[in-house]
Amino acid sequence: MMRIRSKVAHWALNIFAGLGLLYLFTPIFFIVAFSFNKPKGNFNIAWQEFTLDNWMHPFAEESLTRALRVSLEIAAVSTLISTVLGSLIAIALSRYKFRGSSGINLFLVLPLTTPEIVLGSSLATLFLGQNFIEFGFTTIVIAHIMFQVSFVALTVRARIRGFDWTLEQAAQDLGASPMRTFTKVTLPLILPGILAASLLAFALSIDDFIITFFNSGNVVSFPLQIYGAARVRIPPQINVLASMILFLSVAVLLSGTIAGMRKEAAKTSAAKPKRRILNKSA
Amino acid sequence: MTTGVTVSRRIGTNADRVGLGAMLVASACLVALGAKWVSGPASSVVLLVLALVLIGVLVLALRGGPEARRLLAPYGLLKPGMLWLALFFLAPVWSLLRISLSTKPSRFSVDYNFSWAFENYSNAFKDFGTQFQHAFVYAAIATVLTVLIGYPLAYVIAFRGGKYKNILLGMVVIPFFTSYLIRTIAWSTILADRGFVVRTFDAVGVVQVLEWLHIMDNGKLLNTPAAVIGGLTYNFLPFMLLPIYVSLEKIDTNLVNAAGDLYSSATRAFRKVVLPLSIPGVFAGTLLTFIPAAGDFVNAQFLGNPNTTMIGNSIQDQFLKQNNYPVASAMSAVLMFSIASLVLLYTKIFGTEDLA
């Protein structure tokens, strides 16, 4: 009796989890399916008929394509700068023990525990009464770097937590200059963490809407274009571009996982012959 | 000569104090300049202090010997990022507070004068009290729902995923690779009045029940509070699920087995072993979900109606459409302070130290 009950509970939980996954994918099915729809009128919201037209002409909506390009440019510039700034902070925090490090740790979390609307509106008040920068590309990039720095610093710090810093000393003992030690020893070892953090920063920048909305001036990024268009028309190209971004990110995710698995496999196969040699000599 | 050497040695051994002090002074200078705390000739003085401090640290690093350099190094690495945050995170908060206490000479003027105008705050509460209430109530309900959906899913992936663990985790994240706005707009189409979901509910005959539960309203699903809460729940689910998963993943399954060996039932083992060990994840997830949800205005805009607007909608409207910066800033400041105090209270009650 007991066993049947626990079995039922076991499967009920699995089914609940399955339904949870289904819930997560509901709008995604919808977005991808409607990229193949031939809409009647301005709004791509009712299923009419199957067509490949939208996928043949993904960049037919000029304003949408332009906005996507602007978003990619913003993400590229802001990711580059924030990756450098954030990684330096992470290296300082994990490499050194210093006065004030706990305060810095707390300070880094603050931007993440502040609602985006507060970050966006307060930054806009900073730009309001001055004559140095006009609202536009530069202010968006500044805003994005501001929230990316914390994410990058925390991600990189988490990834290099177990790093063996005595390797640096070893390199210097063998006569390497500090610069050479950094480029030949430190950087290659912490690079995977930095790359992962920069991918996250890039994704955050591409998708940011609320903070950008407050600091954009006349510049229209991809999310802003969608927001502005949503009340007037929803062309199927939105779905096509969204699906493209989705498939591309899945491809990046998969290639990362596969590369990781290959590395593991290479490690284990490299370890085997060594053992054989040891056996021989013994 | 000897005094000079001892002085420089003393500076050398205390270089960390100098480095930290220089960073703090430089940050304060940037906040003062950015927030227009100082103006005119005073700002040139502050700029000069900033330059002198930075040059001073540089000189100390170049001439102070290896020990001083080692002590100064972390501050050198921190400085670019920290000064960026000082100028574009701290200074804005300061200028937000300043504008929230300012008045505008006329409705269409861009200028504003600082005048301790506390009436902005009372006006914000008087005119937008409902919106504050909506923001906190909707965000709280959405947070509870993300725990109810996210915890079981994270549990199944962490303990029953086996070799498919990473694939399942990837599947949880994949939906969030599409744009936030597109996802929300997709929900508005799914829940639309004559859409698939409403028609299914009609066919099954649960509309009456859902109306009684206040989930549906006059046969509508879209443009109801439930739709807004549903959107918030959906969009912030990964922020709850991932921290819970991380804390569940760390649990040693031997502990659960040990509980079983000691004749504890499965539910009791869960309650006494797994649940307490996963509380840090729930704690972090709650903050990561509630904070952005309370400030959100996208879900209320696309899935709600004029009676379900949240404080984010009002701030956005007052700031960008009405150009009423003082009241918009006052609302932003109230949102910031109330969330900060909620977080503090929450940390006091649940007392988990490691947030990050």
C-alpha cells in the first residue's frame, strides 16, 4: 500500500515537472510557429496559412533590421568595455586579500538588487541637466556597461574561485616578467570564465528594454522597435528574427557543451597511455 | 635624509590604506561632480582633487617599491570599474533624490529647482497609492507562484535528471533566449479573447470556476490581474529556478540515503534534510524574482488593463510622457527604499549571509 502511494507521488512529481517545462515552452512554440504564418492585415496574431515567405525574406522589415543592427552594435561595444572592467574587479577580489574587500563585495550586489526602472530613471536624471552627452547611442552604451559590470565581476569571480595563484609565482621564479606571466599563465587559465561572462553580458545587453527605454533619446534598439511597433503592427519578421536569435543561441549553447564533453574525453584518453608507460617501467 | 626614508617606508607599508582612501576620495569626487552637488569654480577644485589623488597614487606605485606596489595592486585593478559605478550608479541615485525634492517652475519647463519639496512624495502616495499596492501584491503573488512551479522542476532535474541533467537545465534556459518583449507579446496572443486557451476553457466548461476564483473576468483571460501575474511568473521563473537548482545540486545524496537508512520516510527526509539545505537557493531566488517583478511595467502594459497598472507604468508615464521628473523621481525613490527595507527585513528574518 505504502509502496503504491510513494510510486504515485513519484510520478505525480515527474508529471508536474513535465508540465512546468511545457509551460516554459508554450510561448516559444507559438513564436516559432507564427514565423511560418501568412498574416492577414497588420497583426500576426491569428493563424491563416503556412508560408516560407517570411523566412525567405527575414530582413524585409527595414526598420526592424536597422534596430537589430543598432542593438548588436550597442551590445558589442558595451560587452567589450564591461568585460574588461568587470574581469579586473574579479581578479582583484579573488587574487588579493585587501582592506575593504567585503565592502566592495556588497557594493557589487547593489545594482543587481535595484529594480531596473530605478536604475534607468536615475541614470536619466544624471544625463538630464548637462551639456556633455546627448541622449543616444553613447548614453545607452554607458547604461548597459553600468549593469553589465556587476554581472561580469560576479560571474568571473565565481568561475576563478578555485584558481591556483601560486602558478604565477612559479612562472616568475622561472624568470618570466609580470607581463609575460599574465599573458602566458594567468590569462589562458581564466579566459573560459571571462568568455562565459562576456556571453552573458552580451545577452543582457541585446535583451535590455527598461533601462534602455529611459536613456535612448532618438536611437531605436531592437526591443524598443518591437515595443513601439506592437500597437501599430506586428509583422511576422519579428517572429523570424526572434526564432533566428533563439536557434543561434541554442547552437552556441550546444557547441559549448559538446566542446566541454570533447575536452573531458581528451583528458581521459590522454591519461590512459601514461598509466600504461608506468606499468611498463614497473 | 633618514627621516625621508622612514617616511617613505611608512607610506610603503601603509600603501593599502592610501590605495583604499584614494579610491574612496576619487569616487566621492565623481559622485559630487556627476550629481551636480558642486558647480562653478567649486567643480574645478573637485576636478583638481580628483586628478591629484589619481596622480599621487600613480607616483606612489612607481616609486614606492615592490611591497607598496603589491599593496596597491588590488585597488588599481578595482579602480576603473568602481569609478564607473560611482559615476553611473551612485551619482544617478543621488541626482534622483535631488530631483525628487525639486519643483518645476512650470509644467512645460525642463528646468527644476531644488527646494526640499517633500510634497512630491505625498503627491506620489496620494495619486499612485493603488499602483504601489498593485506592484507589491502582484510581485509577491508571482514570487510565490515561481517557488511553487520552480522548486519541483528544479528538484526533478537535480535528483532525477541523471545524465540528462544538463540537457534539461538547458531546456529551462532556452525559452529565455527569445526577447523579453516578444515572449510577453506572445502570451498576450495566447490568452487573447478568442484564442486557443479561452476557447478550451469554454469547451471544458471551467469558465464559471475560474470566474469564481477571480482568474477570469467576464469570460476574458487577457487584460486581467491574473494575466499580469501570470506574465510576471513566467518571465521571472528562471531567476527562481536556477538558484534553487544550484543549492539542490550541492546536496550530498548520501545524506538523503542516510535518513532513509535511519527509517525516515521519504517525505520526512525531504522535510528534515533536503528542504533546509535548499533554503539559501529559495532565498536568493525570492530576491531575484521579487525585485525585478515589483519594478516591471512591460507585463502590466501588454497583459493588463488600465485598472491593473503597476508603479513601473506610472513612473514610466510621468517621466517619459508627462516629463514630470520630480514626481517620477519621488516614486522611483520610494520604490528603491521600500525594496531595500523589505530586503533588509527579509535578510534579518531568514538570516542567510551569502547573497551573491
